Amino acid sequence: MQPVYILLGIFAGICGGFFGIGGAVIMVPSLVFLFDYSQHQAQGTTLAAMVPPIGLLAAWRYYTHGHVNIIPAVLIALGFFLGGYLGALFAGRIPDIVLKKLFGVLLLIIAMRLIIMK
């Protein structure tokens, strides 16, 4: 057992509970840069790690404070279920370096939007 993976999970979980992020923004880059995973390995490992907990305790805390809209959450989960399958299907056909660059562009667009929004 490698405790550094547990520490990564704890950090990603804290970010997930605090910001609503963790998988893509924390775990994928960490696995690529710190553990030398390929982009495909990092994304696959992150998805597998998120299956059991998928933010259950964090979502429960938000729910108990009245910050969860159940119907939209269920509908998003259904879409995510299908979209996750389709995304994995498409990602498997893209070279690792292209996938890594696309991921970086996505994070950059999100970051710039958050920085410049009012």
C-alpha cells in the first residue's frame, strides 16, 4: 500500500467538498505529473477511484444545508452515466499527447472564465 495515494485522495476529497471539484482538476494532473501516468491511465484511474465515493459524504453535507436540487442532480447523473461511457469510448481512440493537450485547453478555458467573470 502506498500512503501517498491516500494523501492524494484526501486532498482531492477536500477540494471536492470545498470547491465541488477533485477528479479532473486535482487527481488527473497529479497522477500525470507526480506519478508519471499517461493521460489515459490518469483519467481511467481517476474515474475508477470516484465510482465508490463519488462525493457521497460531501453531497450529503450540502444536502443537509439545503444546497442540493435533487431532480436536476438525478438528471445530471443520468446524463453523466451515458456521457462518461461515450467520452471514454472517444478518448480511447485519441493519442495520449493529443488527449493531454485537449485536457489542458479545457482547464485553461475554465480558469480564464473564472478569472474574468464578474
